[in-house]
Amino acid sequence: MAAPSRRSGWKLWAALVPAVLLCTAARASGEPSTVDFDVRPGGEVHSFSRSLGDYTCTFTYSAQGGTNEQWQMNIGVNEDNQFFSCSIWRPQGKSYLFFTQFEAEVKGAKIEYAMAYSQAAVGGQSDVPLKKEEFEVTETKVSHREGKFRFELSKLMIVAKTPRDEL
């Protein structure tokens, strides 16, 4: 499932996602991991990847303008190994780089929820989501939509369902 399409669905996801992410970070079976990395301009394609057990999150992008920006990636798996989460964001809230492309891919799980933002919440500011037509979500990827994406990215959130072994 991508971003919710109805207002009532949106409210449900808006309540569910923070709860899942908090549970993931607070009660992870593998240690949750937050790592700093630089997003570099220059028009070249760069990737940053982190794994936790059987699950991997990879952020691939190309950006222009400015200088390096420090970003963070947080990955975690909840206690019963049912959800894998990956969040990628600029802690200062708004990126001043112009992203020509972006993609976040998860391996080992299927995306249940994903959202991209042009501004991340910080200092009393709220998250500002991208318009639905600016990005697309598949079972394993969140990426810009060619010709629709407006070059602003500051945060990506993914919650993916892990495969369950039935006894």
C-alpha cells in the first residue's frame, strides 16, 4: 500500500505509522541503527545502504547545488519481527539541494506504507509531504516520478511487512 488515498485512511495511517516506528525503535529485536551520512551534490548518482539482519534499506539519489548536507538513516525491526522500518531524513528539516532523482529500496520485506516529504518536522515546523503525483511506491521501492517530481526532498519514511514463517 502506498500513501493513503482517503482522508479517513490518511488519519488511520497517520496514527499507525508513528506508533509502529516508535515500537520498532524502542523494542527492536535487532538493535535499531541511526547512522549519519553525507548527501553530496554534483549530479552524480550516489547510494547509501544499511542492513539489519535479513533486511536492507538503500537510498540512491542524484542532487545539484550547494555543498554536502548531513542526513540520517534509521532502520529497525519490531520485537516480533513483523515490520521493518527505514527512515531517511535531513535533521535540519529542509534540504537546500535540488534532487534530480531519488529511490529508497527495501530488501527482505514488502512496503506497507511509504511517504516522501519536501520538509521534515523540526523546530516547530511540520512535515510537508510531497504531492502524490511526485513519487511512486511499489512493493519494494519509493522513487521520484519522472516529470512530476519538483526536486525537493528532505525525508522518506518506509514501513515494510516482513515475511512470516507459518508453522
